[in-house]
Amino acid sequence: MEDNYIVETSYGKVRGYSRRGVIKFKGIPYAAPPIGNLRFKAPAPVDSWSDVRDATRFSPVAPQPPSTLESLFGEPMPQSEAECLTINIWTNDLNAKGRPVMFWIHGGGFITGSGASLDGARLVQRGNVVVVSINYRLGYLGFLYMPDVSDADTNVGLLDMIAALKWVKENISFFGGDPNNVTIFGESAGGMAVSTLLAMPSAKRLFHRAISQSGAAHKLGFNPKVGTKVYEDLLKDLDVKKGDIQVLRKIPIEKFLIPQEPTLRIQEDVLRLGPIIDKMSLPEHPLEVIRKGFAKNVDLLIGTNLDESKLWLLLTPQVNKLTEEELLQFVKGRMNFLKKDEITSKMLIDIYREGRKTPRNIMEAILTDYSFRIPAIQLAEAQCEHQPNTYMYLFAWKHPMDGGKYGAMHALELPFVFGLLGNQDVGFFPRKSEETLSLSEKMMDTWISFVYNGNPNHKNIPELPPYNKEKRSTIIFDKDVKVEEDPYGNERMAWDNIL
């Protein structure tokens, strides 16, 4: 390992290191510490430094509660409110010019996660690209909506991402990247962030392509009423008067992490704590803005996993014993929320029953489509009307763990996209085999081809036409990669008058 790679950025020099042909820079600040009067405010510019800054270690991550799912990515990282707004960079040639930039936004429900959880080195090696990942403010510190407070900003976690994109535009050429060819990509909450950035005025022209993995602009999300309820509940928990921002800014960070845990739960399967429609940062629902053509200059690759909701079986094994009556009550609850009757609930169950054996399987499929696949399709429908380079994928490779009961669950595509396959299973990351390696290479090349020219096609996959409402061409990543028109079309159409 060589550790004397020095780059001069606009704010000062940083020292990185090289390992196996990839040069890494970690923990570079892209904004000022968001503490004191900057808590709950848009990110401020970072101060310059005079010495060479060590960038060989990841910085602490944004404060967050413990997470069973996040622990699957490795040991917990140190946390710090003051040091969390940082950027990580993987490159293979500091003197190169014009390499596409892949800007990664991590998931975690806008409450957990970090930019250190996935290594970008293999994408760099395979695709001759520059990979960037970031930390951004999470939970109440990143997404608390306070409509009665003038001295606080909304969606500051998203504004952190925009600040990091501005840093990339200004500095990435020093690392071999092309500031005029930046692709944002993210998974879960990161995918939802990608979909939201497409609609944010302050993010315009900071990126050129977008890949949204298992996270779209859900029709029922972004609700200021939900954000207000979260705010009021927090004030009650902390015994703080409404509008008293100065008290909130002085409260120790640990106090925010205690009442945050219940917010991990989802309100009718839409995140309660996340981006909110706001006059300044996000004036309209992203789906409506995209339908109007706001993101017409951005190429889009979007998709989901076949069995997203099976991941939560890790936390709720009791679902295995679901009865027919419990299934009906579950679906009726969702339909009541959408102001639909019991006839609609039974119709939906009957349609999904055609391809599934048990009440649990039916519930998982309905929940997957309600929360992930249908919103992704709606976003693709909106974007393809204005941008011909709109493409859809479906990840369907099933994990063999525990007899395959977790299927193609949420987040399972991540080790394939990043090439993170080892000699043994690690958490839900599968081991390297002829089958998994072949699929990973095809997916990596698909992502890489897309970031180069806005078209995901390459010689090792079937030809994928752009997405449109007539044919709905979708590439399915499984043991055999294939392209289908309108996969699971009957189930998709069942939602037309529901969601």
C-alpha cells in the first residue's frame, strides 16, 4: 500500500493511498460542521486548510440509532455530528481526464447508513470510472420539518447531497473525473433521494444521469402533514415548546436518537421521516414535476428487486404463519388508507394468488409492489415521455440462504452492482461462484455503460430497448439475463385505479 498520493482541491491538499491499483481518498469535508446555529440549516461552505489533510481513513458517520440491517454491512462506525459531512473518492489515475463520475447515495430509510458501507474499487477497476460516496445528515437532523420556524431549513439531508455535488463539480477533475458527466445512483432511501433530486431546482445541472435502485418518488410520500406530525411528536418527547429552535440546537445529539427509533416504522409503508414538499427546496411532489418534463435532460435507469419485502422477514419471522384472514385484513388496511373498499382488496389478492402459493407470499408481493415496483414504474412512465434514454430493470436472482426463502430481497443487488463477492457469504452478500460472478459482471457493465453514454446496453446482455408505456421493455437480472415486455403485467395493471 502506497499512501502518498496528494491532490490539491479548492479547499486545501489531501493525502490518499493506493491499494491494488485503486487510489482512495476518504473523509474529505465538503461542508462546514453542521453544529451550533448550523444545526437544522442548509450546509455552509467548508473552511480551507493549510496543511496536507490526511484522507486515508473514513470519517465518522452521521449520528444514527443502532440498526439490525445496517449491521449486516459490517461493524458500526464512529458517529459525529460535527464531522459527518464528508466525501469519499475512488479513482485509478489522478492525471486522467474526462472519466465518468458515479456519485453514490446510501440507503437506510433516511435514518441509518453511511458512505463507507460499500467499496467503489471494483467499479473503478472494471469501468475506468471515478466513484464517489458521501455521508449526509440523517433522521431528525437531516429531515425534520419545522414549518413554524423561519431560522431552519427543510430537507437539509438533501441539501447536503447538493452541496456534495457542487463540491464534485468544482473538484472532481483533480481526481481524474469529468464534472460534465456525473451519474447519481442510490438504493432504497438513496434511490428515493435520486428520484427527488431529479425534481429539485437547486440540483439542476449538477448531474447528467441517474440510477434509482429500489427507491422512487412514492405517490403518498413527501406529505407536509406527516412531517408536521413527526415534528410535534418529537417536541412532546423532548418537552420543548413549539418553535423553540434555539433549545433544539442545544439538546445533546443522544436525545434525538432515543425517540427516533419508532420513526423507523413506516406509516402505511411510506416513510414518515424523509423528504417533504417545501416552498424553498422542493416546491412540488417529484412525480408531478417529472411529469412536466423538469428532468427531461437526465438519462434514467430505474428498477426494483422481485422480492423486496422479504428482507423484513429477517426481523418479522412471525409472518411465516400468516392466515388467509390475516392477509385479507392486511390488504384491507392498505386499501382503506387509499379509500378503496373490500371488493378491491379481494380482487387484488385473487390476482396475486395466480402466481403464489401462500398468504405470506401474496402479502410480500403486494407489499413489494405497493412500496417499490409500482412507484418505480410510475416514475419511468413520467420520465420516458420527455427523455428517450429511460430504461427499466428487475433484479430477480434469488439468494440460496435458508432454502431460498428470502428470494430476490431488498438490497440483494448491491453486492452485484459493486462487485462485492467474497469467498464466503457475508451477511446477505453471497459468495463468489461462477453464477454470481457472471451476473455481477453483467450488472456492473450495464451500470458502467449507462454512465458512459446514457445507454445500458453492452455485448453481454440482450438488447434492452428504452422504456415506454406501449411495450414496457424490462431487463431481468437472474441466472439467465433476459428482456421481457411488461413482466407481471396483470399485477401492474391491478394498481392502475388504486395507487
